[in-house]
Amino acid sequence: MVDQTEHAPILRVGETCREIAAAGRVACIVDAADYFVHAKSALLQAKRRAVLIGWDVDTRIRLDPRSSEGDVPDELGDFLKWLVDNRPGLEIYVLRWSVGAFTGMLRGVAPPFVQDLLTGRRLHYRIDSAHPASAAHHQKIAVIDDQFAFCGGIDMTVDRWDTSEHLSRNEFRRGPDGEPHGPWHDVTVALDGDAARVVATVAHDRWEAATGERLAPLVDTAGPDIWPEGLEPTFTSCDVGVARTIPHYGDRPQVEEIRRLYLAAFAASRHTIYIESQYLAAREIAEALAARLREDDGPEIVVVLPRHSDSPVERLAMDGARHRLLKLLWQADVHDRFRAYYPVTAEGDPIYVHAKVLVVDDVLLRIGSSNLNNRSLGFDSECDVAIEADADDPADAELRAKITGFRVRLLSEHLDVTADEFDAAVRERESLLEAVEAMRSPGRTLEEFDRETIDDEESVIAENELVDPEDARTPTLERVYRSVLRRAGGRRSRH
């Protein structure tokens, strides 16, 4: 049970985060239509170096499909080539996960080594295969001149672009092949200052792990401040914690800052825990939430998830795990303080949730690449950023209000109401959960997961160690990997 008289810091260097550093500006960006426009604006300001690190990067996407092509190309690959052609001192480094690069080739994207040959010596395309067998490089980072960064859940790839209206049909929501894709909800963060330089170091670490080449820090960053045109900061002059998951691989030790951050944040909550996640599949996470639900004076917990996972295998494994863990949470919810929802459009079509957000009370906001599944806690490479306010310090009142304000921004979008309307509902009922219930209505809204909703989602491969392993030393994973090596002739490699 939480001590209600003291609120120990959640962000602790070396435990729940790598480092805490100051940012002059931090902006929370909701949905890829805005992110891609702001990313283009920031990249246009690059003078020396831009680093794009992603689970996937598809150079065929348009950054602003609603605009007409001008002198500056809008297709990502052409735009990056235009940048190096028009910025003599600029080098661009693009890193994508090796499996993502392979699936990109199936979609028609040229292999990285071919892109390298076609784009000259200052635009570098590489793949990241420096991870355990079946693990993924999952960080989504863009760094410009080591003084500005994006970090969050949005990859620069296909099927991500959408506006916050999340219409069932949108003429601009199409892939490079012209095929439409469904509504997609996502979140990322823009930040500058020393905090951006910490994120840059994470990107440099990943580039080195994948390529063996270390990008030297840009110590001389004098020049105009980099900030996307028209992007309003959500926070100013605040400290930002940067947390990672890095799997054990070769001589590289495992890093579990994100796992510890989640658990510390849940334990510290006094009133509310708000979560957006692509998955709910980590039993350790569910059990930590269940423990808070059993307390007489524990927090309300509101979770927003996609209705279904994205692929048939994930539906069996991840939706099956969600089926089990929701039942665990419902059983623990003896005080009626828990709800799980999925967003739908005005026509009732599911909106896919790819965002990875945690808001604890009015004291912690965490946005990043990590989900509530085992892979994100110990097996895939992840990077999150977090802002923490002091719960009891009057000097942090404005910071606390802005943290709460972003939660209002997200929930008002899902419920299709104004921020003022939702904020008023919370104040009137003195309950986040009751406000959500009161504002749910026909049309675009949040639909509740209940026992009937998930009745047919039980699966024999739920919580499967191979699909969603806890770390690189998961027993089933080791057995499968060693079996593959034996069939290949008994050759062993470092992993």
C-alpha cells in the first residue's frame, strides 16, 4: 500500500531511467499526420546530422499527403535525398530492424544496400540485426544535430498516417500502393536541450550496436534552435527521464529500466492510472495492477487498447494473453475501480491503438515505444521518455496541471467531446472512471471490454514464450534457437 504522506520519486537514475536531463521544450504529438509534418519541418532545419532509428522505415510514404508537391519532395526517400543534395554539410543515417527491412522488400522497398548505392555517400541506410534470435529492434527515434529529438511510438512507415479525427474512411489514408488502411491512433514526443542529447546517445548506441560504427557526439551545437514550425510545446523548462529496454546480447548486458519504471509508477499511484497500449500481455504488469485494485484505497485504473491485434498470429497469442489477464484484473477488481476500453469511429469501426502512454495521477507522464507485453520489458530494444512532477510541491502545480491536461486531451479525442467538457465531468464526479462512463455515447466513443466481448478469444498459445518471450534467456526460445543451430550443422554463434 502506498504511503499517502510521502511521494518518493518515480524516476531514479540507474534504476527506472538511464538519465534525467533538462529540456527547454517538450511537445506531445498525437497521431502521425501531425508527427510527419513536424518531422519534415525539423529535418529541413538539420545542418550536420540526422539519425532516424525505427522498427521500420518505408521510404515510399508521403509525409503530408494532403499537400501538393512543391520544390521540396514529400515522399520520404526523395525528401532525404533532396536534403543531402541541398545541405552540403549534412549526413543522414537511417537504421531499421532487419526483419522490417525484409518485409519492406516484399512491399517493394529497395534493400538498404541498394538504397546506399543510389543515394551517395552522405545518406546511409543500414539494418539492425544485432539482437537475440526473434527479438526486434523497436525504438522509434529521430535526432537532429544532437540538439532536437523525437521519441515515441510512431514509425515512419506505411499504415501509420491518420488525423485525430480517425474517420472510418479518409481519402488520404492510403499506402504507397494506393490501398487504404484503417484508423490508427499513436503518440510521440518532441524535445530539445540536454534531454534531446540523451536521446541522441541512445540512438548512437543503437547505431553502433547494429553497425560497429560509433557516431561521435556533436559537441559544437551553436546555431539557431531547432524546433518544428507551428508546434506548440506542451511543457517548458522541465526535466525528462529517458528509460530503455536492451536485451542481453553478446557482451551487452540486459537493461530493464522500463520494467522498473512501470512497476514503480504503479506502486506510487494515489488516485488514477491511465494507460494506452498496443497490448496487454505481460503477467507481471497485470499482477502489479491487480494488487493495487485489491487495496481498499487503491487507484482507479483505465486502460485503452485496440479491439484486436494486427495479425492472425498476434490475435491468437496477444489477444489470448489479454483474455487471461483481463479476467485476472476483473477478479481483483473488488472495489469496481477498473475498466478497459477500445476506441471506435462514429460508424463503429475499431480504431487501432498503437500508442504507448502512461499517466499516473498528475505526477508522471510516460510516452515511448514500449508496450505492456513481455517483449517490451526485457527482449526487444525500447526507448521511453517520462516527465515527473512533485505531488506535494506547490511550485510544480503548473507541471501537474499540464500532465493531467494531456490525459484530458487523449480521452476527449477518444470520446469525441471537448477537453473542457471532459475536464468538467472529472471535476464534477471526482472520478476519472465515472467521467469516462458518463461521457460515453453513441457514435465515436470508447467501447468497454467485458466478458462477452472477449468470450471467444481464449487461445492455446496465449502467453506463449516464443511469440512473447520475457528475455533472451527464455527457456523455450533457447530450445528453439539451439534446434535451428543443430539443423544448420551445429555451428554456434554469439547471441
